[in-house]
Amino acid sequence: MPNETVSVQREAIVARVRSHSRALIFPGIVLIATAGALGYFSGSFAEDWQNLALLTAGLLLIVIAWFLPFFAWLARNYTITTRRVVLSSGIFVRVRQELLHSRGYDVTVRQNWVQRMFGSGDLLINAGHDYPVVLRDIPSVSITQAALHDLMENNQNVVSMRRQRDESQASDETTVWGTR
């Protein structure tokens, strides 16, 4: 058996991406406005229960309109490596999905007019499933699309070279094509 050297390509992280931070503008405005209103109106009511109700309503609004959207934004991220795309999401229940570059897929960019202004967009990866995997509102979407095309092409070349090498090696079996 010939001495073969196996080259193992280490997996390296190419990019870690989240949705565009533009999604946090409205929650940020709500946080600032609520904090300002609480500061202005706090203690201005005659009854203690009214001041307590104001504080409770303000804190509830901050939790619902700022805290939950912020942590939902933090909990969803996309990691692109030299071998795969990893989609992770969830706060209490973590969901992880992986797409290998070597399998090949179709990459489509979808942008609305606001996303075009900021250079972001939705990246649809069609890997042959019933529905495409969507990386929602990622910044620099065209650069990410080009990087995915290059990574997919490089991985397919490595896989095809391995297949060609395996097929070109002589087998130990002897084949007899008919005898008389």
C-alpha cells in the first residue's frame, strides 16, 4: 500500500454575522422615551399607588419593548466557516442548523428599499430542501454572498479532487471479462 499523505484542512471562522443593528432603533427610542417620562412624571401624583402604577407600567414597557427585542437580536447569529454555515437562534431553547459548503447550494439576495439604503439584505440559501434557509437582514450582504460562492467553490473542488483520487487508485480486485 503506498504511503499517502492526507491533508486535513482545518476549519476556520470566516465571519460572525448578526442581523443589522437597525432593528434596535425603535426599541432604543422606546427605552429613552420611557426613561424620560418616568423621570419627569415620577413622584408628581398625589397618591402613592399612582406613582407605583406609573413605575410598574414604565418598567413593563421597557421589558416588553426594549429588553425582549434586544435579547432576541442578541440570540440570533450566523457563523460562516471554511466548511459550513451555522445558524444559531433562541434564548431558552437553542436551535442550531448547519449547511455544508461541499453539498452545494444556491445563494440569492433579497433587499427592500430600506435594506438597499443600508447595504443589508436577506440572504436565501437554497440547499435543495422544501424551503430556503434565510439569513435575515445581514449587513454587507453582497460581500457575504460573494464569500459564500467562493467558499462553496473551494470546498467542491476539494471534494471532487478526493473523489478523483479515490477513483484513480487501482483496486485490489481482479476482474475477469468472460472466459471461454
